Amino acid sequence: MEYTIRNCEIADLPKLVILCQKHTEFEKADYDPTGKEEGLKEALFSENPKLFCLVVATENDIVGYVSYNFTYSTWSAGDFIYMDCLFLEEEVRNYGIGEVLINKLKEIGKAKNCVNMQWRTPQFNERAIKFYHRMGAKGKDKICFFLDL
């Protein structure tokens, strides 16, 4: 499987929105693509980006992405890298791409002096949980809450 991992570009945004929709379907969540391309453009490409994204590109398509940001941990009194989303199209899974993406984020986090890397996945995503454990990650049982504003 030939692919490259590179920073997301503005031209990738329409496909990124499609991948986000597939990701939410996989996680049994709701998704409305309305306004998402504009919102992602602002978050990723403004003067002070709120979000960063790497894409997995084949010769003529984008087949996956990982998005991340940096935030501060009170308990650690330091910054951490937060992996917001990691998604690969079904046909490119099991090629080691997820591990490559996580290792790239680890390098980025170390370069930014982050204390750790954090992320969430649904409890039913057993395949991902096994993968994360194989990578050396440790999970904590917590419930994720959302409060609409």
C-alpha cells in the first residue's frame, strides 16, 4: 500500500468533511456537514490555528486523517497533545498506518515539550482499544459528557 502522510491542505477540506462524516457514522454519532468545511478552514488555516491535521494521501485520494491540538493539564502543570480524531477508511486498515500516525503525533508532542498524549474512543470500539493497548497506551474509565450551549 503506497501512501504519504502530510499536513492537511485547503484543497483537502471537502474530502476531510466526508471522512469526518464516515468517522461519526462509525462511532454511532450524529453529524451535519453544513458549515463544516468553513469551520475547519478557520480552525486549521487561521493565523493562530486551533486545530492541526495530518492526512493519509494515496496517489489520487485522501484515505484517512488524524487531527490534534494542544491544551494544558492542571494535574501535570504542562501542555499535552490531544488527538481529537483518528480515522482510516476500512480498506486501508491493518497496514500499520494508524501506528505511523500515532508515532508522528508522539514526535510532534515531544518537540513541543508536551507531558503526554491523550485521546478518547468509544467503549464499543474494541479493535481500536486493543490497538492502543498494543501501542503502550493506558486507558482510564471515564464518561464523556456533552452539554449543548
